[in-house]
Amino acid sequence: MNYGPAEIMVTALAREIMSRDIVFHGLASPVPMTAMKLAKALGIEFTFINIAGGVDPNWGNPAVIGSTLSSNLYEGGVADYGLDEIFDLACTGRVDISMLSLVQISPRGEINMSFVGGEYDKPKVRLPGGAGSATLTPVTKKTLIWKTKQDIKSFVPEVAFCTAKADPFKQFKVITNLCTFVMENGLLVLESIHPYSNLAEVQANTGWEITQTDLPLTLAPSEEELALIEKVDPNRIRYIEF
Amino acid sequence: MISKLMTMPDAVRLVLNGQMLAVGGNALHRTPAAFCQELAMLKRTHLKGVGAAPGFAMDVLCAAESMNEVYFGFFGFENEYGLAPGMRKGIQSGKIKAIEGS
């Protein structure tokens, strides 16, 4: 096998991007950044917006650091478009995809990015906060969650605090290092399992019962996709998240 | 014409106890690090910090116990640099009130 979790997650995110989409990623997002560059390299004509404020930055210019607030995400771009404008765009329903991550998630698509343990005013562990996910999730046509380490601490029956929540009437997917979940009728169900994993491993790392038994494998990255991932990310910034 | 220019040490001293301070930049990028370090050394108290994604600069003020309220959407560094230790210690001890927005 000439790919791992990073490549399969990058590919799975990139395959969600369609022609004419407007797609956003935020800070601390090396995997989505690589996915959006891969989609560009594959020739998908979409609009790349990001927290650094660049629109369609030069995707052929490789990132050299893990931060997705760097100049790499606006150099060579066609316009300067700030975060305030991105939120306005999203709130008028014109953002097709937001790529977001989380610390905890429940089977109902409740996301916790605020704290675990204790109370809100005196938590055991204070987390960084939702970073706009409570605003973006309900107004974006499709929310793609990526989580590079799926385990029972993060995939929980109940979140300690609900920072943001999936809209059951909008598309919502969760792509992890093991599998892909999709929201159906307000609940997350397994969509596919990555080829190097299996149902037992997914269940062992999911804090709720998975009742499905017959599941397809996630389509592995093609040789072309793997070559283009290396082309857009030769410094392998995508591995920083693993 | 009256000049509004002054040195940074003089400007920092305009900040008084209990005031609300908007701190620009995102995480580790474009933050007023020198300004906030100088302010931290003045040992002001009960400051309220506001930012979309505050990081290093406001964290220094949290670590110095100058802040007692922070308003933010995301407060942290990125990736390998992790969470903001001053903010976490302050909020987890109950000394700083977290007002998280979206």
C-alpha cells in the first residue's frame, strides 16, 4: 500500500468538491488545504477561499509550514477576501462547503470545541473554541468534518458541551483516519471504511453502537491522485496533523 | 496639526486597569506581540480582551494575570504549537471568564 490515512483523507475531502463550488477552510487545516489544492490540480473549477483571505491562491506553490494562516494561502490569488466577508457570504447561503474539525462529536452531529470536564466557567480542560463552526455549519450547504484521530474519547454518545450542531436538513459528513460517516435522518451512519481498517476497529474507536454490517470500502486514492498530492504538498505538511 | 504619533512605550501606558482591548492578528500571525509584552510588564489588572482568533499576544496578558475576561471565536496557536497555555490556566482556575462567540 503506497498511501496512508493522510492521503486517503485528503482524497476523500477532495472528491467532495464539485465544479463551481465555493469551498472554505480555516486555520490549523493542513489536510483540507492539501485536499483543496489536490482538487485544483485535478482540474476541478471551484473557488478556493480561506481564513488567510486569499481567493484561489496559487495552488502550485507548496506550503512550507503547517499554519494555514500563512502567505501561502493568498499569494498568487485573484482577490483579497477577508474573514468577515466570508462569513457574510456563508450567511447568505452561498458557501457550498466548509471544512471543519472538532474535539468531540456525538451521533447527532453535536460538536464540542469548548471544554471537557468541570463546568463552563471552571473547566477541567479548556479547548480553543468553535472558530466559527456554530455560524458556518447551519448555513453551509455541505459541512465536511475531518478528524485525523478517531477514538472513543472523541466519538462520544454525549458531548460535554455543544459548541455547534449539524443541520439535519443539510449535507454533513465526517471523514476520519478510519472511515467516513454521513448524516442521515439526523444521525451519523457509516458510509465506508478505509481499505486498511475494518468494522471491528471502527467500532472499537466509536463511542456508540454501529448497527450496520455490510459496508463498502472507501475508494483508495488513484495513482494520479497520489502523484498530485505529492506535487501540491512535496514538503508533506499534511503529516503534521497525524 | 497635532501629531497623533507617539512611542510604543507611551502608547502602552494609555491602557488602564479594567479597559477592554481589541487585539488584532490571528493565532501566531500578525499579533501585536511587543505591545502586549510591554503591557504585561505594567501589571495592569481586570483587562478584557477581544479578538476573533487571539493567540500569542493575548495569551501573554492572560499568563501575566492582566486579563479577567476574554471574548473569542478561537483562542489558541495552531497544529504543533497547540493550545494557548496562559488562557487555559486562567480559565481553568476560574480567574478568567471565557465568552466564546462564533
